[in-house]
Amino acid sequence: MKSILVLRPGAIGDALLTFPVLKALREQYDGTRITLVSNAQVMPLMQAFGVAEQTFDFQDIRWSELFSSNGIRTSSMRDLLAQTDLAMCWMRDPDGIIEHNLKMSGIKHRIIAPGRPPAGEHLHIVDYLARTIGLPNVGEQFIAPSSWGFLNLSFKDTTAKRFVAIHSGSGAVAKCWPTFHFAEVIKQLWEQDCPVLLLAGPADTERVDDLLQQLPVPPKSEMFKVLTHAPLLEVAQHLQQCRCYLGNDSGITHLAAMLGVPTIAIFGPTDPKIWRPVGPFVNVIHEPRLEDVSEDAVLEAIFSYSSGIL
């Protein structure tokens, strides 16, 4: 059995966009055992999606030894690396310290590459990552939600399919559509008797509070639900039961798209040619200035996904 160690630091979206590549890698090398070191929040999804047998939090102090001029000292790290046939590290290593430490740990095959394409190269991140490890372009053939086969829902809400899921936050304020636009979209959805599920993560408190202050009382209590600070696996379970999803360029948007939920992704300063969510039903609305994204365009996209359900 080939044992592969993959290091992919970064935000939720960075980790999620690694999944199609790891799935393709597993299909190319039958019997591969993958250990993935990445964002701790995504770890339950890594195993639920079946992309890794073993997972570690990249922020765990043990992984800092990779960057140490003293080499790998911890016995558990030495044991793990000794069992590794191939190490793939998507991060910069300008001084070659990571390369040296992996080599000295006995790993014969090592691939170390920056975590994103060079400046000026507009290659989608999934295909870029695949290229760095010698795989052909992965594309979207590997991310059909039925092929993941992982979410045995612990609950079934027969009314949930009526909801439009909305996440108004992102890891950077510059990537967020103004909250008053989200508020207007929610009001319009309520006028069409369409209930809304608002998703709120730990970093979204200020934006969500601002959004809630701009909303009137829902026409009916069942027209509005807020899911706050839920683990990603629970968020995934709720998303799979919604008719569609609206969000900024964020990790939750990438999750919704990868789950096969019809996704409207609002992009501003980031390049959708590189960072577009991957999934079978993705509509990217892109304007360099986010304030130029119109509410009408967003609503049209939502209703086009919701036709026959409203």
C-alpha cells in the first residue's frame, strides 16, 4: 500500500479545493492511504468525503518541526514520516528547509510546490494542484456529489428543501457583498414566500448583526432560521437539504458547490478563473467592484434554480 502525506495549510476553501485532487490521486493509485494535514475545521469533512484515512491539524505544534533547522526531533513525527512513501507539500519552501527535513526523515519521493499558481497564470486552483503532482486536469468529473457518497443525514426535514441558504460572510471583508444587498434579497425572497436559512460562522458576528438590524420581522416565524457557529459537518447536512445557496467567495460557498447544492457565488476582487467553486450547479456573478453586483442579477439566479419549487 502506498502511503501519501499531504500538507495543505490555509483557510477552509483552500482545504476543500484539495479534495477533488486527492480523490483523483486515490483513483489513480489503487490502495493508497492518504494522511492529510490541513485546516482543523475541515478535518471531519476530510474523512466524511473519503479523501483521507488520517487527518491532522496543521496548527499542531508538532508540524512546526518541518520548518526547523534542527530537523525532526519528535518520535511520533519521525515514526509517521518513516512510514511515508510520498510527501506532497503545497506551500513555499524558499530555503529548502522542508525539503531537507523530509529527505532526512527517509521519504524518497517529495513534491513541494507553492499553494497557488504563479502571478498572471489564470489556471483554476484544482487543475494547478493536480498539475504539480503530475495528474492531468481534474476538472469537474471528479466532484459529482453522488460520487462522494458520504452524508448519511442524521435528520430529515421534509420542509427544508424550501429554504434558500445564505452566508453573508467571508474570510476577508474585501470579498463580502454589502450587507444591505443581502437584506434586500432576503426581503424579496420573503415576498415570494421563500424561507431563508442564514448561516453564521464565528468570524461573521459583526456582519450578521448588521444584517439582522436591516431586516423586518419575518412574515411567518418559519420563514427565517439562523444556524450559528455550527461544525462544518452539521452545516453540510443542512446545506444538502436546501433548494439553493447564496454566498460570497468563502469556504462555505465552496462546500455548498461541492455538495451539489445549486450555488450562486458572488465574486469581487478574487479571480473566479482561479478560485471558482467546483460543482455541478454553480453560477458565479462577478464584478471587480462588489457594490456593482445587482440585487436583480442575484435574485434572477436564485429563481432560475428555484423554478418549479416556488
